[in-house]
Amino acid sequence: MKGQERGNMQNILVIGFNTRNIVCSASRAGYTVCSIDAFCDLDLQECAYASTFLECRTIQELHQLEASRIKAQMAEFGLDFDALVLGSGLETLDHNEFSCPVLASSPDAMQKASDKLYLSKRLEALGIPHPCCYSPEELDAIEYPVMVKPASGGGGIFNRTARSKQELLAILEELHGLNPEITEKTVVIQEFLEGIPSSVSLLSTKNESLSVAVNEQLIGISWLSRLPFAYCGNITPFRTDQAEEMESLAEELVLDFKLLGSNGVDFIASKKGPVVLEINPRFQGSLDTVEKAMNINLFEAHAGCFKGELPEKPKAKCFAARGIIYSDRELFIDRKLMDLIVREKGTDIPSQGTVAEPDGPLTSLFAYTSTREEAVLSLKRGTNRIMTFIENQKNEKYLRFAENM
């Protein structure tokens, strides 16, 4: 959709909690892109025409964000925007508040797809395999273990497993303390399933859907995060005999939910076959690896969906892996650490002078190889170099402090 085929669409605003991958994809496709983002990482700033901070650091703040504040920030860029694209956290923003088109599914469709309780009921009606869900009123009927997670929102940072009623009640109390919006009424309690976490990345128009890639998800990887269910990246493609069935189920779902553009469906590849966990009605964290492995520009393809266009189904050219490194402490980003991350060819590069929060994302590393094993090994080596550097820095500071005592 370049040149005249694109029409008059040139200036794009991307808004979301973390928009770096969307912004850089749009920039590679030749658009002039601005971003409102919670991190404004170094590489986002390099890809964007201009960027500014999304003044929200928590889910509660995102839910309270008013369109008037966004419009004021839009005006500060000094551009007439041809389209607005929504990233994570802003999926249900009211499209009618903006004068330019919003390249996203309707807020109603996105709300339903994001709500894990609604999804569970819809999957039941469609006869699609999914984990058994319990309501808080059914505490005495629960078969343990169960997974406890917020009804909406992703990332896995609030996901917990309970093996008894006592554990479940303690988890509900803990989560409410971490986020007052999380209550018995806003969590999903579902059967805990064993298997390989995976996802399907799709494109869809009003009438058709196309599975672009099946991805293996890296969840709670101990050398990347201390959090047991944190999203730590993914590997594309995921080679499994369940891939075709996953693609078929995902395509059925995005059409049933009337989703448009780039969307994702999360699965567990279990011994009994693929089980649907949730829908991500927006660009997904797998964008980078899908683009690299499948040789496709997802932003360009996403924009095409709103004109009723789908690309040809791509084929994998390599294995692409992303590993998200989480900080195990509050960490000040000095010049030395930032330079090391740049040398490791990381993305989501934190700017010098910023602070990474404990158990918050620090940076992402990538590997592009001919085998899955090589990709994982490359990520491990890069992660080890960064974490060793951080540990050595901490020890050096401690020794200097001790010497000055």
C-alpha cells in the first residue's frame, strides 16, 4: 500500500502502554509516526517522528485516562493525523472522540474479546476447547489447581496458581492489595492446564481472516524473570502438529468476534490438543518475531485490512526469538548499562537516567537463526552478559561504599 495505493494516509499516531514495535513497523513501512507511550524508549524515539509520555503507569490510571488529555497531546505534535492506532492498554478507547479514523476493531468488539469471562461463555457456546471457569460464588465446587488472573489485561504479572481454597483466598487478598481494581468480581478462576503456551497471529477483514504465524510463547522463564507467569517473549514459528488446528480455531474466533486488522489468540498446546486461553484484540508482543521470521510488514498488512485487503499467507524464513529481560531490582540506567544493551542489539532500550522498577521490563533481546535451539542459546548468552554486568556494577558500588565508611 505504498505511494498512491496508500491514498492520503501518511501521518499516524500510535498510543498505548508500550508502542515501540508498532511505531518501528509503521516507520519501516514509510509512514510518519508519532507516539504517546509510557516508556519512550531510545529506539522508539529513533523510529518516531516525535514521541511523548503517556502519563499512566498503572492499569487504574489507564482506565481513568480521558480522551481530552490525549487530544491535547495530539495537538502538541503539530501534525494533522490521518489515522490513530491503539496499542496495549488503550484497546477500548472511544473512537468517536477523535476526528481521524481509528485503525482498530470497534470498542464493543474489543471489550468482549478482552473480557476473559465473556470469552469463556462464548467458547462454550461455540464448542471450542477452553479451560473450565469458576465464578467466585462457586468456591466450594472448585477442583484444584486453578489459575487466577484479572478478567481483562495481559502480561501475566498478576497471574497466580492456587492449590487449595485457603491459597485462593490469600491470592485474592494479595492481588487486591497490589491493584484495588482486582476483586472477586474482576478475576477469572480457571482450570490450570499443562502444556506449551503458544499463540496465533492473525489478520482479518470484515469477511476473511488469515493466520500469519503460530508462535511459541516464553512464559515465566526463570533466566528472564522472577515472575512465574510473566510474558517473557516468544519464538516464531512454533513447530507443532497442532498448528493447523490452532490456525483454524483462531480464524473462526476473530471473525465471530468481528475483529479487524492484526489480532492474536493465545493457546495451550496440551496433550489433548489446542485449548484457547484468551484473545488479544490488538497488535501483539510477537510482532517483531513474526515480521522477521515470516518476512512481512504487519503494520502495512494491518492498514490493508481496513480496505478489505489480506496479503498472501507467508512462509517462515528462519526462527526468530525475542526474550524480555525483567529487572530483579530497582535499577538506575546509567550510560554504561545503556551502551551495553545497545551493543547487544537489544530493543526497548531504556534511556539514560531512567529507572527500571523491580520485576518491570528492562529490555528485549533478539535472535534470528536456522534452529530453535540456536535462538534460545543466543538469548541466554546475551541475557547472561547483561545480568552479570548489572551484578558486577552492584558489587563495585558496594565496595566503594564500604571503603568510604
